Amino acid sequence: VIYYGYRNFVGGGGARASQPVYAPPVQGAGYGQSSVVEQLAAIKTNDPNFSEQQFLDRAQAAFFLLQKAWQDRNVDEGRAYMSPGLYMGWKSQVDQMTGEHRKNVLEALYIQGMHVARASHDENFDNITVRVDASAKDYDVNDQTGKKISGDSSDTPFTEFWTFTRTAGAKTLVTGGITEKKCPNCGAPLDVSATGHCKYCNEAVTSGKFDWVLSKIDQANEWQG
């Protein structure tokens, strides 16, 4: 079973989380001679409040929140961070795991490094892909017996590429927004429906119109860099 690259953060029990090492950006393939640096500069020209450091901090927050949501098998925990397509694919797999009484566990999750691997800006969208290098003990248990049914109990390194997207006209919020658990449109307490709409103003919060949303996760062997 492919789990869309989701990893889960385990609180307690010896689990640990590092502060990510922000390595320098690398050349982004697929964009001619434009480097990641140039593409990020184009994003910042359109959005003066954009900060690569703050973006990576936000990506780290999304990473850990979604790991917890995956382990809890609760798709709504991370709904506001995911595009509609990714959310539906994730929900389908979580429903399947729940039906099979399977629960994925990832102990001792440790982020070894994060950096922007690719970026693009055009008249329609901004896209930024973050490379995450980490390690963990990854295995599945039966949720009725607690017994391990598959996986590895030794620390295993893994690499994932997380792609975040927003519409080209979106601007970085100085205050509020999803990371502060507020609707990026109306500022109400964050309460997002399964369709990605704010339950107060009914705007499509996860459309990328107001803020970055996670649109894709690739494993290292799937990455087309």
C-alpha cells in the first residue's frame, strides 16, 4: 500500500524532532536556466512580504502536523494545509487503513535537513517544492491488538519532496492565516469543511487563493527534479 509519502510524528515515547538544517537551494530542473534563487526572487517581487525562511518554518509546521494527522488517521486535523485533490486521496487511504485495522507508526522522527529544491512563478501559480531529509522507525500495527504487522523497527532514512502551491496573486499574510489557526480570508477561528471551505465566510480556504496549500508529496524515487 502506498501512503502518499505521509509520515507521522509521535509525541512522547522517545520520539524526537530536530530543528531543520536549511541547506542552500539547488538548481531547479524544468525551468530553463532559471535557478531556484531567481524563481524565489520572482515570487518575492510579486509578494514583498515573502520570506524563504518563514516559508520553510511554515513547511516544517505542516510536516509535523500532517505526520500527527496521518498517525491519528484523522484527515481533518490537517485539512486546512492540503489541496482538495491531496485531501481526497489521503482520506481514501486512511479509510482503507481504518477498515483493515492498520495504524502506521513512525517513532523517533528526526528531520536532518530541509531546503527548497524547486520553485516557479508564472502568471497563474507560485509553486515551491521542499526537500525533506529525515529518519524514523516506520512500521504498522494492528489497532485492536497493538501487535506489529509490518515495517522496520530500526532507524531508516527517507527523503520526501513536498510541493506547496498558491495562486500567483496571493500575498503573504503579516498576521493570521492557517498557521495561526485563523481563516486567511475573514479572520474567524479556523474551521474548514471537508470541501475546504471556511464555515464562517464560505470561501475556499484550501484553493490556494489565500495561502500556500500542500498539493503533492513525492518519495525520492518518484521525484522528477
